[in-house]
Amino acid sequence: MINVDFDFFNPNPSVDYQAIKHLLVQLFQRDSELFQLHSLTELILSQPSIGTTVKTDGEESDPYALLTVVNMHMHQENPSIKALSSYFLQKSASSPALQASLQQLFSQTENHVGLVLCERLINMPVQVVPHMYRMLKDELEAKSAGNTFKFSHLIILSRTYHLSMEEESYLTNIKSDSASGPSSKKKKKMKNATANAGAPSTSRPADGIYSFHPEDECVKQPRDQESFGLDTRGRLMLVPFERFGEMVQNMGTVYV
């Protein structure tokens, strides 16, 4: 077993540009070229007192994970935010209730919407994420007196993938065949260790769409019957800010 120390830092404008832009490209996948991510990266780095990066080799090294939030109202003229707002409205057309909520939020100025950006490299353990969200919650509470980070709602994005029934059946058969081999005892031990680590058990979603990052299931849970989710090669979750603390607490309980 290799022990790795993870250090948490504020976004660093001096060294983090390329790595953060890479994480954003990973988050937005094939549509990343639509959003002028250089502008979004510069916006993130212009507010280094908000958000967290995770590194393993000191502050001057590249971040392996990022969590931050930007105010979509205050930065509505930013080319990237403008493109993302239009994209969200366009893609939500298949969910009229969600689209109406977004249109209402984007068209007024009294209540501000925060865009939460969370992404990490695939080999980063989920256990770092609750700490990042807890620090973001503390930062937002500390800055609640001003309007820059005072939100009524948060838009949280996540990557998803889809498995057809045939693909899932195929993968299940592969796992069953592997478990019946000589190394089944070792695999079972690893599986039990993972289960005991706090990750929730999952069953197949009705639409066959899974989150790349398991912590995104915690983001979905606080949403009530008046909240909406959107799956189009990714998931957009609109979360009332008043539920953010509950979401962070739940995430910390599940992924210890």
C-alpha cells in the first residue's frame, strides 16, 4: 500500500492555470470548446480566497482536484458565464419545469445563483471531496455579509455515463466470472473493505445513467419534489442554498 498525503490549498494564480483548465475540459467533456474555458479559468483564479485545490507535492505543484463557486449574476458578462447560461437554458428544454426555474433565476437581479465547479482526476479518492465542500461552506458563511458570494441557489454540475441493459449485463457477467476464479477471496476482501469505507450501495438507475463521481449522489438527495435534474451527457442539479449545509453534512457522513 502506498500512502499519499493530500494537501489543501487556495487556487494559486501563479501555477494552477493549466491544471485547472484541464480539469474544466474534463468536466465539460465534448462541449468544452463552447465555453471559452480560458475565461472561466481566469475568473476562478481571480478569486483565490474562495475554493480549494488538492495537491500532493506542495503548493507549487499541479492540483489534482478543484472545488469552487462563481457568481453567475455578477459575472454575467464574462464570455464563459454567458455561454454557460445559454447552454443551460438550451439543454433544459426537455425539462420545462427546470428551464422555467433557470429562466426566472437568470432574468432577475435580487437573488444570485452560484455555479459550483467540482472536478478531480480519476485516481483521486472520493474521501477528499467532503473536506473540500466543508471548507467551501465555511468560506461562503464567512463572506455572507457581502453580495459576491450570497446565493439563493446553486447550480452543481457533474459528469455521467450511460449503460444499456446489454452493456450492464455484460459487465455483470465479467465480474461474476472473475469472482469465481482463484483470486475470489482477495477480490471479496477488497469489496468488503470498500463497502466498509462508507460508500453507499447502488442499484441500477431506471435510465441507466450513473455519476462518474459517487459523491454526486449526495448532491441529488436533498432535492425535494420541486427540484429538478437534467441528464444530457452530464447532470445539472439546481439546489436551493438553504439545503447546502445539509448536503455537505450528508456527504461527510457517507464518505468518511
